Amino acid sequence: MIHEFFKFCIVGTSGLVVDFGITSLCKEKLHIYKYVANALGFLAAASSNFMLNRYWTFRGTLGDAGRQYLRFLIIAMIGLAINSLVIYILHDRRGRGFYFSKICATAIVTFWNFFMNYFFNF
């Protein structure tokens, strides 16, 4: 499990670049509402992470890709809800910076995503 978690974190780092890049583009340049921008970045990263995790992190458990992607997205959507809640608490209620709050939320959701995918998806 430690080996898979390490690989999951490497994949997650690439997802972090996708997530923050799309979120920043949508929020700062396109002036899309922060939670919509956050969701767009998060979901784009989740989709790229699915492919990388499926073929590299958990490659020994290839099954029906459609079912796995659906489960992966369900887990990611719950993760997005957790992510948004943490951002709301830290940013909107506690006055922390948006991207600081997003980093904290991402750290929390990393554990959710790994364990749920490890035990229930791959």
C-alpha cells in the first residue's frame, strides 16, 4: 500500500498542476465564480488522474474502465464536496487566502481519494 500511495502522490502532483492551472485560469482570467472554477479544475485533474492511476499506480487491477471511471468520479465528487467545504470554512469563514485554503483542502482530499480508490475501485 505504501508503494501505491507514493505513486498516487506523484500522479496527484500532476493533477495539482492541472487543478490549480485550470482553477486559476477560470477564476483570475475568465472571472468565473470561485467555486465553479474550483470544480472545473478539480474535475479536470480527476479525469487525468484516473488515467494515470489506472495504468500506472494500480496497474495490476485493470477491470472494466467504464465502471472504474464512474466509481472514480463518484469518489472524486465526494472529494470535491469535502474540498469545497474546507475552502468555505478556511476562506469564507476564517478569512484565509483562497489558494492557501485550496492547498489545505487538497491535502485532506488526497487521503480520502487514495483510500477510497485503493479499497473500492482499483
